Amino acid sequence: MKTDRYTILVISAFLLISASCNQPKKNAGVSPTEAASATSETGTAAGNNKRAMAYHEKLMEYFSADWMERESDPDLYPDYYGGSFIDNSGTFVIAVTGNSEAYRQKLATILGSDDFKMETVQYSYKQMMQVMDKIDAFLSDTTVSPEHPVMLRFAGAYPDVLDNRVKVVLTEVDQTVLNAFKKDISASPMLLFEKGAMPELM
């Protein structure tokens, strides 16, 4: 499994979170006035979502013109950048390490607007992607036995911007696999282990 697949998973999750937060409400059982109001709110949320996606692209293009090809490259991201997402109201949120106000003006200049939120996180996106690189290197290493506890139970990994952690999904989570992972891949404190199923092949 290559890191590019993880990146696609993250982008898909980003789009799915945005879409699920802005689903139109059904108008059954409400008056025409309430229905019109709900439709107006939905339109605003959709507009917010579209604007937030445009901000995301602007920010990535500022980092590098070829960001789509380099999305899994830790060196693409500045040290202060902790990731970005769209919240339930359709607002673009940028996570940064350190004092968020120190970067507000810089980011407003990049986006051409101050219509976004900021939050402070512990780990940068670069740090998360460096851990992802270690996971990818281990999975791609042909000298690693297929009977290694991690190889037997690995179901996926991705940088979770909302939790500011790298999530590792294992089919079984016990001390044996955790010890093996920390010994042979990474013991980073930003790792979170979760039980889950292997992804189904399309």
C-alpha cells in the first residue's frame, strides 16, 4: 500500500465530511415559509462549502504549483501548517502549530480573505506525513516477513487533521502488534491505534 493511497483517502474524507455536513434538509411537514428558509440556508451552506474548497486549493497552490503530485511529500508543507478542514457550517479552518494569530495575516494574504477560522494544534502536517513515510517504507520493504505482526494485522493508516494524529487501523489491537509497530516502524506520540477491518478491494 503506497502513501498516495493514504492521501486519496484523506482527500476523500475531506470531501465526504464537507458534503455530509451540508446535506439539504427535507421539507416534509413544514410550511412553505419554513421550507423557503431551509432552502436559503442550504444554499448558503453550499456556497460556504464551495468557497472553503477554493481556499483549500489556493493554500495548496501557494505551497507548491505541483501540490497534487506532491501531496504525500512532507517537504511540501511549512512547519507551522497543521492541516485544514471544513467545519459543520462550511467554514474553512486552518490548523497551525504555535500561536495562530501570528499566522493569521500571512494566511489572509495567501487566501485573499480573512473569512476563515484558525485553531492551534500540537503536530504539524509535515510531522504527520513523515510518520506516514515510515509506515509506507516498512510496508514496501520486501525483506519484512509477511508473518510480521504488523503485516498480518495492518488495515490502513492516515493523517487525521481533526484529531491531529496519525491513525493506524489494525484488524486486532493487542500489546504484541503495538510493541512490534513501535519497535520496527515508529514510537511517535502522535500515533493512535484503532481496530478496524481490511478495506475491500473494488
